Amino acid sequence: MGAGKKVKNVAKTTKGKMKETTGRAVGNESLEAKGRGEQAMADAKQTVQKAKDTLKH
């Protein structure tokens, strides 16, 4: 996986985790759900990138 894409996906996962934690702390279910969604999207993108790397080799 390209280093830039990996860093970008990790950053999005971290951002999602922060939103989820903040939402949980303040009782904002919408923010919490958005955070979980961002994490899921970043994890999916990272999985696709890993699959592409596997097929290249």
C-alpha cells in the first residue's frame, strides 16, 4: 500500500474514533454514529488497498 494512502486511512480512522468518543461523552448519538461511519469507511478503504497490493505481488 502506498505510504500516503495508508497514513490518510489511519488519519480518517483516528478522526472517526475522536468523533465517536466525543459524541459518546456529550450524549450526541448523531456525532457518535458519524464517527463509527468514518471508521468503517477508512477500514474498508484500507482493506481494498491491501487487496490491491496483494494482487500486484
